[in-house]
Amino acid sequence: MRIKLSILLCLFTINYIKAQGNLIVNSESRKSVSLNGAWNYIVDPYETGAYDYRLKERKENDPGAYWNVPVLEKKSDWTEHGYSGLYSMQVPGDWNSQVEALKFYEGTVWYHKSFDKPSINENEDVYLYFGAVNYKSSIYLNGKKLGSHKGGFTPFNFKIPAELLKNTNNQLVVMINNKRFIDEIPTTNTDWWNYGGITRDVKLLLLPKQFIQQYHIQLDEKTDALSAKKSNNWQVKGWIKLNEAVTDGKILVEIPELKVNKEFKVNGDSVSVAFNAKNLNLWSPKNPKLYPINLRYKGVDLTDKIGFRTIQVEGEKLLLNGKDLFLRGICLHEEVIPEVRRAHSMKDASKMLSYVKELHSNMVRLSHYPHNENMVRAADSLGILIWDEIPVYWTIDFGNPEVLKKAQQQLKEMIARDRNRASVFIWSVGNETPVSENRNLFMSTLVKNAKSLDPTRLVSAALEVRYNSGVNYVDDPLGEFTDIVSLNEYLGWYGSTPDGCRTAEWGSKYKKPFFISETGAEAKFGFNDEKESRFSEEYQEWFYKEQIDMFKNKFPKNYVGVSPWILFDFKSPKRNNPEYQNGFNRKGLIDEYGNKKKAFYILQEYYKEQEKKDT
Ligand code: GCB
């Protein structure tokens, strides 16, 4: 009986660990060489670099292929492409904000950088790691293709075959295409700017032949935080995965502050870990305690800082560490002001999150795609809860199984990267997807996938609301599967004026925590007029006042918070009111120059009040 049980357990664990892909996580704590900096580029709207004049795909050694970097020896030699410092831009960074001519460009750009082989030990391999490239990329080294990747907001890596790496002057070329297609994730229609390029860090990871590739160390999701605190006995569990199977390997887990120093034997490529801890100082927005942790395999240390907390739903309650949690949220795009470009650095993250703190928020919805890793790491240390989302946005091709695979891949990459961040409390599998049978199946599959990849967090999506016989009612079939009922409502902007909130009724079929994942109205900073005047700061202020009154007086008792749309005005090709928008969605509480609109202070006041109620 005992043996059977352990076989069963083993099977379960193996499945749970297996589904993680080949991503190397925690790149920042690995031995690495940065490839950030100036890269040369060629803009190639006709894809001449990939197809010849008969539109045939070019052969690997075709000198006209842009993955081959021309070397001219004789005067009679000739080329029609080349990489030059005359055409260079910064990586990480989007091309739209860096090169005036590429401001509105969507298409193919080739990036090039040369580098020397870093010094490595005999026992080490070199991996090429990209934080993100939007959208499709093919990577070539010294004329050979290393691989390709789709998905603009998640990391990926390739092993560089040792024989391909020269001692000096290695030619790295990345073909990038950010065209939008109906069968991609996101699809052709988004209310944000489709920034192209190598938008996040690029580095060479120098890793031993065998190394720790991924891990998950968290409190057991079934922990009853209140009784664990009483008994001072915490159960930490998770798994560690190596890049390949080994026999009789040993992995040491050290958390010095908790006096944890435990060795785990690994046979195969992964091992489950579990241990008890005492005197645990739980992570929360008020107390963002992170524990330095060290994972050692064959003498190589991989360090991280991990916070421990529980996040659970109990009936209609949302509980953090066993206590009621109210989300004082705000939405954010990955666009930094005043430069108005893709954000990528820790400096960008700290800047954006400092406004979040000033608002007295305790939660950020990273809309509508995974932001760079600095953001979640900064949130971990600042005590800001994170809603992490994949760009399954609006009407995508739900009936197409290939599209589901693309969404699943992005979900997997997001979870693999962020699963050790205490700040991340929820995985969101999409936003405002229209109810249909195909969609329900597609989205509920993603919810199930997220839950099996990570059973320690909640899963949701912005659901559909029906405005029916005077009641705003949530009975979206996806609500059966999500842990909380999240919805976007713009009562007072789309549909009516803000006083419409006074008579609105709300209901939900699902007895689950009720969360407003978006609400907002547009205002142009500095446009002051009477409150009925659309786009005035006064209108937006009025909108927030009415909304907040509605939350306080008319919302169901399972209301657990709100993340209004949005902290900063952001670029969108869909917003073309010539007087007020000029290519910006103006629902920000702050404009692109950092000016706070009147509504900022209304929301801030509400959040201060709520904060006081926090025990
Ligand atoms: C929404 C979308 C968000 C839009 C926003 C708006 O519901 O989720 O991406 O930008 O509305 O401003 O209309």
C-alpha cells in the first residue's frame, strides 16, 4: 500500500514538474555577459534578407541572406546589405521610440552585434538569453540558425553549440518581425502601441554542463496561515529541476535566516523538496520580507530572494496569510514616462512603482501582457501585489488549436519566470474575451493549465458582464473556472454619464470574491471645465467620485477591490480625437509628462481610507 502511494505521488510530482519548458530562470543570478548596448540594424520591409528575387527562401550560405555578415576582400567584391554603426540603436529598447523613421513601423528589422567568446571553464556551455523580443524572432550565429521564438513579452534561450562559437568576432543576427496577425497572441486589434524590437536584456549565460534550470519554492498552498502561526510550524514545498537527468545528484537548499540547510537527492532531472520552517516572517504589502535563499548543485550556487505568503479564496473571501485582503489596485502598461517608450530597466520599474506607492496602492495589474522581470522583482521588495497576465486580449481566433498552443506557451513562459515571486498572487489568462463555445473551451483550458503549472496561486481573467433588465450581471461561463470574479466596467464613460452609477445594480452568478479589474474615464491634463464636459479633468474627477460612492454603497459584500484603468496616459493607435487624445488613451491619472490629474487625488483619498482599515 505504502509503495503504491509513493509511486502515485511520484507520478503526480513528475507531471507537475515536467511541464516547464526549457527556460533558464533567474538569469540575473547566473554567471553572464551582457550583450546590451548598441546593435546595428537593417530595416527590411520586403524581407529581402530572407527571400531572393524569386521569393524563394534563401539558403543558409547565400551571401545575400542578412544573417550572413558580408566581408569584402577585393575591390570587385560587392554586397547589397551590411551592418554599420551608421544604423545602430540601443538594446534593450523598442525601435519606434529610438528611430524617428520607425515611429509607426510594423515589419521586419534585422539586428546585429558582434562579440568575443567569453572566458569559460572546460565544463561550461554558453547560452543565449533574451528577456523579450516583439514579436517573432529568428536567431543566427555566424550564419547558422540557433532557433526562433514567437511571443513579445516572455523570455527564451538557446544553447550555443560549442563548435559554433569562435574566439573573437562572433556575428549574432536577429531577424525580428512585429507584424500583427489574426492567428497570433495578441491578435491584430489591441488598445496599446505595438512596440517592436529587442525590448529587454540580452545576455550570454555561462553555465556548467549540468545546472539548476528552474525551481519553485513556496509555502504549501494548503497552509492555514493562522494555525501555522500559532503552532509556529510552516511547511515549505516545491521542486527543483536540472537541465538534464542525472543519477545520485545532490542539491543543497539553504535559507540561512530560517536555519534551513537541507540536501535533496536527485535521480532524473528533477526533485520534489519539502521542509519545515519556524519563526517565519510572512511576506505582505506591509511587510515585504524576502529571504535570501541559495540552491547549490555541484558547487555552483544559484541565489534568489523569496518571500513566503499564502493567497487563498474561501467562499467569497480573498485571504492573504489567512486574513481578508482588499486590493487597492491600479493598472499599468509597460510604457514609461516622460520618454514614452517600452520600459525595461530596474530604474524604469522603480520610477513607475513610486507613483503606485504615492497612490497608496497595494496592487498592480500588469496589463495586458507580462512586463519585464525587473517589475515583478521590484514589486517583491516594495510590497506590491501583482496581477500577471498573458495577452489573450479581445477577439482572438478561439477556434484554432494552433492559437491555443501559442497562448499556452506564453502562459508557461510567464509562470516559469515569475513563479518564485511572492508579489505575484494571480495569473490572468486574458482580458474581455467574448463569450462563445470556442472561447469558453479555450479560456477554461488556459485556467486549468495555469492551475496545474502552479497550484499555489489564484487564476482569473477579466470576464464579460451583461447589462440586463437594469442589473449588471456576471454569468460569463468562464466564471465557473476562475478563482475570483473579475470584470471591467466603465459605467459613466462608455454608455452613460457618471451619475448612472447611482442607480446601477450589480450581481453575479458566482459566489466568489468580486473584483473590478478596470474602470476609468478620459481626461486631458490641464483641460478644466464644468464636470459634464467630456475629457475635462473635472469629468474624470466626477467619474471617480461616483464610482467610489457606488463601490461603498451599492456593491455586493464580496467586493474585494479595484484596479482602475490606468495610472499613466499611454500611446494607442486607436485614440485619435485631435483635441484631447492625439494618439494617447487619456484614462491615465497622470499624463505622459508626469502631471497628476484631479482624479488621482480622489482615488488616493479612497485608498488612504481603505489602508487605515487594514489590520
Ligand atoms: C478596456 C480594455 C483596455 C482599454 C480600455 C479602454 O476594457 O481592457 O485595454 O484600453 O478598456 O480605455 O477602453
